[in-house]
Amino acid sequence: MNTVLAATDLQSFSLAMIVGNILDPLTPGVIRRISGNILNQVCQPIIITDQKGKIALINSAFAKMTRLSVSDDAYDQFGFNELNFMDPNINKILDFGISVTDLRDSIFIKGDMKKIPAKISIFPVFGNNQLRLGSVCTVIDITSDVNYHALLQKSETILNAINIGVITLDQDLTITLINKNAEYSFNVGKKPFLGRPFRCLAEHLAGDWSYIVRSLEGNIEIKDYELVVGAKENQYYIINTHLLRNDLNEAYGTIVVFKNITHIKQIEMQLIRSEKLKVIGELAAGTAHEMRNPLTTVRGFVQIIKDKIMKMGINEFDSQMQMILSEIDRVNKIISDFLNLSKPHNRKRESLRLNDILNNVMFLLENEALRRRINIRKILDETIPPVNGDNDELEQVFLNIVNNAFQAMSVHGDFTIKTYMSTDRSNVIIDFIDTGDGIPEELLPKIFDPFFSTKNEGIGLGLAISNRIINDHCGELKVASKKGGGTTITILLPCGKN
Ligand SMILES: Nc1ncnc2c1ncn2[C@@H]1O[C@H](COP(=O)(O)OP(=O)(O)OP(=O)(O)O)[C@@H](O)[C@H]1O
Ligand SMILES: [Mg+2]
């Protein structure tokens, strides 16, 4: 018999013969049975339908895949009632004998109520006189493929949803995955770095990655390594790496995990700072009074001596006397600042107009500004609501900040004070903007520390006290500065209730 199988990948003539033998009604029963047996030896699942679209045979591989138990002679009782393609068009294709290749669908088995994802190809089979005898349908079970992809998708979704950065590397330290958090944290796109050595990414990022790169190269795992990455200013990260191992315990890659701990670091620094303030406060409270009394006496006597020798017409020690007095005044100021830090907060709260306090402070410093040739610009929003607070304390804060700004603009400069409402209208904001020397990035975390000063004459308590006062007012004091680029101090204070 001359049978043609209109298929491309089932070109094997013998298979075409076998299928033709099964479908051709003229083939003797014994040959048909032998052909059926041969098809059962083929390991690919196969369904054969006759020209009416009725199932003529399913082979053992198909029965095994679908767990259908079909006896050799029961094909004619077996139909699409038991077995259904999810896409109803496939049944039609089988009916009409159209050829399709690698169609993705699922086979639904009614008895088991289960779906098997599959890749399906259908080829019509023709007899001698170009008469279609039926079709042959080959099936590839792609369950594991589909499961693998689903798993991959699930893990990718999870990886992108967590707020932990993850980068995976293969054995050669080539980047195979960068999750969304990593992209965002380091402000890098995924594309330029996927498939490239980790070293390239490390070189692109600010911060000292050398220890991490060395450990990765030596297949050494890192535990809780702290790193400051400068892609965004002063961001602290904690980094861990884990070697990925196969069943034979061989390392085939590394996973680098990192978490941004900047917020925790800031709280930690604040705690240390307030702890320091507390100790200083206790110390000050205990000793300041005792120091002040003898100082007042000394100052009094110096003043008397100064007056007396002046009256006697001796001017020789004038400058020294003046120096003694101003030094005593300086020590007194330190003691006052000490006491201020330890002062129990008496929570004096009254409704205050910030613009008035600022105008007052600027009036006090007018001469100083003239002397230093500083242009002053005030942009005060007259519509801002009052705040609740202590007038003297806030005046002290503003004095400290303006003094710092003036000292930073030693020769001349521009100084701007701006008041306005926050966009959510819950805070009043004051910006103090100077064009002074600015603060180097590495010193920024220290400027609120008590006794941190870069000035010869500085005590280093101005900002520590100011910060304490603003915190007591439930406000916030922020600094933005760059070496050589001027400084902006921003104070947020909650609007008072009218
Ligand atoms: N506007 C500014 N421009 C540049 N540096 C500043 C500015 N404000 C503060 N600083 C830096 O912060 C440090 C701490 O300021 P802080 O006011 O606490 O102390 P100080 O001014 O040095 O001394 P004092 O206790 O007399 O105020 C300063 O020494 C200076 O280095
Ligand atoms: Mg100061």
C-alpha cells in the first residue's frame, strides 16, 4: 500500500506506513494489529484519528502520559468525551485533517479532572488516491517546562517585591540577576550589567567594594559586612554573600544580598548623641554652679583692679585686663551652654510669630553683617500660621544658625532667610541659606555632636543645643551642604493651633 504522511517531522516513511495501515479499512486485521503494536513501542505519545475525526488509536506512551487505561481493542470506545483539548479548535483540526506543528495547549482528562500542558502537532494521513484516511497527532508533555517557568516567574516576582537587594553571580562572577531593589538602591539599570563581571558593577558604584570582590574571588562567604555606598549620599548597607551549591556540594555561583540600614544607622547615631548629651548634662548640672560662683568673684575683682589702675593713669595692662575679662566671659558662656543642655525642659509654650523672631534676630546681627559685607535677603511669607513654642529658645536657635552662616562666609557672601508652608500645610519651614565654605560630606554626620567644632574659637555646642530645642518643639532640623557649595539649614516646626 502506498500511504503518504503529510508531515514534516514525521517524515519517517515506516511511521507513515504504520499509521496508514491502521487507518486503511482495506488493511487486513492482523497487519493492523501489528502496526498498532509497533506504535506502542514508540516513546512519543501519539493519537490517531480516522477521517471522521474519531479516535482510532492512542499508543501506550499516550496512555501512560494521561494515565488512561485503554485495552488494545477498546480504541473505538474511546473518544473525545474522555479526553479534550482545552482549545476546542484542535478537535476541529483533527476532524478536518489540517496540519499544525507545536501548538501549545493542555489536554483535559475528564476522569481525572486534570490538565496536562502539551505541545501538539497534527498531520493528515492520505491514502493511495489522495483520499484522507485520518490524522496523526503527536503530543509532547511540557508539564515540567511549564512548572519550571511558573516557578521562575514566581521567584522573580518575589525577588522583585522584597525590599532587599539581590544580585546573583555564576561561577565566573558574571552577573546573572539583579532584582528591582538592587537596581533602585544603586541607581543602575539592569541591562548594562547583566552578563558582565561583578567587578564592573563594583567599579561603577561609589564605596570601597574591594573586600567584597576579593572574598567573592576567593569563594569566601561574607557575613554582615557594613559598607557605605555613595550612589545616594551616605547610604549604609549590610552585605551578605552565600555560595550556591549543587547536589555534589560544588559551588556553581554566589548570591549577594544587601539591605539598606541607613535609617537604623541614623537612629543609632541619634541615640549615641542624646546619650552623650545626657552625660554632659548631668556633669554640667553638678559642676556648673560651683564654677560660676568663683568666676563671678574673679571677674568682679579684675574689674575693680582694672578700674583702679585706670584711675591711677596706668594704661600699660589695659589690653591684658580686657583679655582676662573676655576670657572669663567666654568661660561663663560655656557654662551657660552646659546648663542649657541639661536644663529640665520647662515646656514654656506660647503662640509665636516666627517672622517676628527672625526679624528680631536679624536686627541684632545687622552690624555684624555690615562688618562682614554680607548681603541679607529675607523672603518671609506673611501668611504662615503661628507656632507653639518658647520665644527665647527659638531665638537662641536662630542666632546659633545665623552666626554659623556668617562665620562660614568669612569675607563676604549672600545670606537668605525664607519662611513658607510645607506642601501638606502641617509645618512651617524656615530655610537659612548661606554661600559660605560648606561642610565636607564626611563631617556632616558629626556636626550635631556636642563639642564638634572646626573653628579655633568654637565650642561646638551651637548645633547640639539647637537640635535639642527643635526636637523639644516636635520639629526637625536638616542640613544640606557641600564643601565649597554653601549650606542650607532647614527647620520644620509644626503649625500651632489658633
Ligand atoms: N553654615 C555653616 N557653614 C559651614 N559649616 C558649618 C555651618 N554650620 C555649622 N557648621 C559646622 O558645624 C560645626 C558645629 O557647629 P556648632 O554651631 O555646633 O559649633 P561651632 O559653631 O563650631 O561652635 P559654637 O558652639 O560656638 O556654636 C562648625 O564648627 C562648622 O564646622
Ligand atoms: Mg556655632
